[in-house]
Amino acid sequence: MTPASPFSRSPTLPLVVMLVAVPVVAVLQFRAIALVTSLGLLAVVVAGRRVTGAWPWPKPGPVVIAAVALGAWAVVSAAWAPDPMRALGTGLRFAGFVLLAAAAARAMESEPPARLAVVGRALVAGLAVGIALAAADHLSGNGIRAAVRGMREAPSWLFFGLKSAVAVIAVLLPVAMAMRGLAWWWRAGLAVAGLAASLLLPAESAKIAAFAGLLALGLAWLLGRWAGWLVGAAAAVVMLVAPLLTGAVLPRLPGLEAIQPSAAHRILIWDFAVQRIAERPVLGWGAESARAIPGGTGLFDRETLDRFGLTSEASRTWFARPPAQRLPLHTHNAALQVWLELGAVGAAIAALMLAAIGVAAARLGPGAVGAYGAALVVGMLSYGIWQEWWIGMLLLLAVAVSALQGPRSSAT
């Protein structure tokens, strides 16, 4: 990198643009994050090639190797998956996305410290704007997002679209809070605003993630690198024992009438998933097979509802609705989805990846540990493991945090 290289041609510029844009996109149309991060990370790589004269090839670190291996196993699973082409495409896209992010992280290693400081400011600014926009949309009755979609009035279902924005806030907040040189009043303001937005907006799992992220951040401040190692180790263990743990805990739960129907539905989904995992425990059903598991589109029978104490007329009515399927698209739990689709082999690879991410987060500092803790909660309670917008968000954050720590601590 030469000192004369202008900012407009540097790999930092597309990274800064993404960090400012993605929290806004998360509010307005979260699925577009996949496109924004794909094009943005590619722009970082191309700019790195233009500046240095050489392509920034990914470093084969433990996280990259494990993640690519997981994508490769998903490709192999196409041989027995119910939808082979979907499994093949999913595995290739996942591995390719990881390699693209690793190349972007490598490109950022040539950037000077003064320029990298802009990355930190962009992350804080993007988070602040995202929080404000999400709150404004909620207070306007989702009028902002309705207007973006060309609607005169916001339909009731639009309310739930802000869940993804809260998940993005949850993973960005610990990184911003741990930013070096950030004034205390900025930290306090972001913490209050981020948690307030999480509580205000409709996203139960993301609410938990926001608090979990700050808790992990606090542990990292207290315990240093041990916190990252412990979080990574705990995540790996949960991945390995998820079916056994779930199968042991669910029968001991009290009746589910006292909790929200959506939460009860999630528990019943996990029960169904554990039953299907037991049928193909080693290889799984194949990548993206959660969409096509036998019996997954059916409704829960009366015996299952009785077993979980869902005996009221309100519960019977709620679970009689078509959306209350046994397995709608995915398991809402990353560990169970890995076991269901990729079996014990995939779970072992995923556990290695989670442990490696914990080590990398410990090296990158408290903010990375906090973000990792928040992301784990979201993954274990909410989105499917192959959702490209969420993968893109996490990879963007990994590249940004790695860049802020300098080439000595590349996360990928």
C-alpha cells in the first residue's frame, strides 16, 4: 500500500459503505443484506488487487478451513438430499461466501492505521442510524417501511420484519461499545439506545441476544481471552450434544400453556427435529432438507399437544392453523439444523468451526467476544443456518473487526 493511494480507490471505502448501509438495509429490507455484502466484499477484494498489484488470497486459518469443510460436506450431502441441486448450491454458496470474506480480510491488511480508524467510526455511525431508523419506523406504525414498499398503509405482517434489524443491532452493539477511543457518553448512549430498541421492537430471540452480547462483552473485559475460549468451547459442546440435550430436557418441561404460542411452537419443532435426527444420525438428511423432511408440513396431532400440556381451546385453535407446521422451513436452532441436515459428521465439523471462532474472537478482543455471544443466541433461537443475509452480516462484521485489530490478528 503506497501512502499516495487515494481513499476513493482503497479497499477501506467499500467496507465503510457497507458498515453504514447494512444497518439501514436491515430495517428497510433485510434480505438485501446478502446482495449488499456480496458486492461490497467483492469490491474490497478488487480494490485490494488494484492497490497492491496482487490478488488478496484467503489465509487458510482454522476458521476458514472449518467453514469451507462444512460447505464441502453440504455439497457431498447432495448425494442423498431430497433436493440435490438445492443442497449442492447451498454448500457452494456458503463456502464461496466464506472465501470471499477471507480474501476481503486479507485485502484490508495492507491499509494504514489512519485509514482503518474510519472503519470504526463507520461502524458506530451505521449502528446509531440503524437504531434510530428502526425506532422511527416502529413509532410510525411501520409507515417508513410501508412507504419503501409503495404501500399506503402498513399491513399487520410488516410489523415482524423488524426482527432482523434487532438481530443486526444485537451483534453490532458489543463491537461499538468496545471501540478504542470512543467517548464514554457515546458508549452509554449506544448501550441505552440499543437495548431500548431491542425491548421496543418485536424480536424475542434478538432481545435475548442483545443482552447476551453485552454480558459476553463484560465477561471478556473481566476475564480477557479466557472469555472467548470459554464461549467457543461452550458453543462447540452444545453443537455436539444438541440432540441428546434436547431429547433429555423437553420431556421434563412443565406445561407450555403459560408461554407464548410462538415459543411453544418452537419447542414442539425441536421435539419433531430430534425424532427425525434419530432416523439418520450419522449423515443427516442432506443440506437444506429441513424444507422437505417427511411429515414436516403436517400439523401437530392431539397426542403431541397433550404431551406438552397444550390443552386449552386457545392452544388447540392456534396449532390448528396452517402456519403451525411441525417443521416450517428450518428448526429455529442452528445445532439441531446441523444435526438434522448434516448429521454427526457435519456437527463435528461445525463444532470445530465454533471453537475456532471462539479462539479468533478472544484474539480480536472483547467486542468480538460480545458479538460472538449475541450471534450464538440468535443462531440457537431464530434463523436458519443457510440464510444468506445473516451469513453476509456476520462475515462483514468479521472482516471489519479483523481490520480494526490490524494484520497481526486477522480473524479469518
